[in-house]
Amino acid sequence: MSSIRMDSIISPIVISIIAFSAGYQLNSYLSSKSNQSLLLSSKNSFSSKKKSESSNNNNNNESESEISNESEGGTDTESDLEDTKAALSSNLNLTKFNNKEEMKLILIINDELKMTKGKIAAQAGHATLACALTLKEANPKLFRAWQNQGQPKIALRCANTEELEILAAQARSLNLCARTIRDAGRTQVAPGSKTVVGIGPGPARLINTVTGKLKLL
């Protein structure tokens, strides 16, 4: 009788222990599978993200390369030296001015070349630097007067190369700095093409006598 009672008590306990053990093992197994699934999902997500970033970087590099090719505009070094000598042949140090009057630098674009915006920006940059460096050497006081006013610049356009050359000659006859930029011909235009002429920096009243009738770019 006692043995039967003990069996009746022990059996449920054993069953409970077995059930608990089986449940615990099943839970551990499912948790392990879930963690593996999450880890695999994270790896796949990271891999996809890296591929996306790599693809975006490649696209960005291609876009930057296209922009660079479009706007690239080296100058003709030999022509630059000749133009520097021509600019310095003017008496730039004799330009009369006072610090209170308006100063400016004019950039005149050769409209017949039909350059893109990027190309024009590159060529205008060459002209700005050429004019600034030339004037700084020849007439430091005039350069500083322009610099102290915020280095004002205006972009204009002329019809063709012939007009560009005439404007440069007129400016030099007034002892104004005039720098003509010739492109190296790497993109868009033929080698030696006269793309821009920079006039100034100098007194606005004097520059206007040369460029006053030109239209804005």
C-alpha cells in the first residue's frame, strides 16, 4: 500500500522533471536558432549595405570624373609667359587712383567658343589668378585697394576672338592690367583658343571706358 502511494507521488514528479528538461532544451535550441538567424540577417544586411556604399562611391567617382572632364581647362604655358610679358609691358604702376573709389576686375568670356558653364568657370578662374598675381607684382597698392573692397569681379561676354584681342589692347593702352587666357586644348576647344580676357583689378571708372558696352554673361 505504501509502495503504491510512493509510486503515485514519484511518477508525477519524474514526469514533471522530464517535461521541464525537455522544455528547457527545446527553448535553448530555439533560442540558438533565433540567434543564428539574427546573426545571418545582420551579416546579410551589412553585406548589402557595403555593396550599396561601394556602388554609390563608384557612381560618385564616375560623376566627379565626368565633371572634371567637362570643366578641366589647363592653360597654354608658353602663351602664358608671352601674355605675362605683354601685360607687364604696360605701365601698371602708373595707374592713378584713390582708395575710396570703386575697384573691380572684369572677366570677358569669348562667346563664339560656346563653352559649358564648367569650362567657363575654370577659364575665369585662370584669368582671375593671372590678373591678381600680375597686378600684385606690378602695383601692390592698387592690388590691396581692390582686395580691401572684397575683390569685386564681374563676368561679361564678347562676340569673338577678334573683339577679345581689341579689348585687351585698349585696356593696356590705359595702363590697365589685361591678361588673355589661352586654353591647352584638353577639352571642348582647340589648343591655343583665347577663352577669356581679364581686365583689372583697377578703378571702375577707367575699366568702364573699355568694357562699358558689353553685356553680362
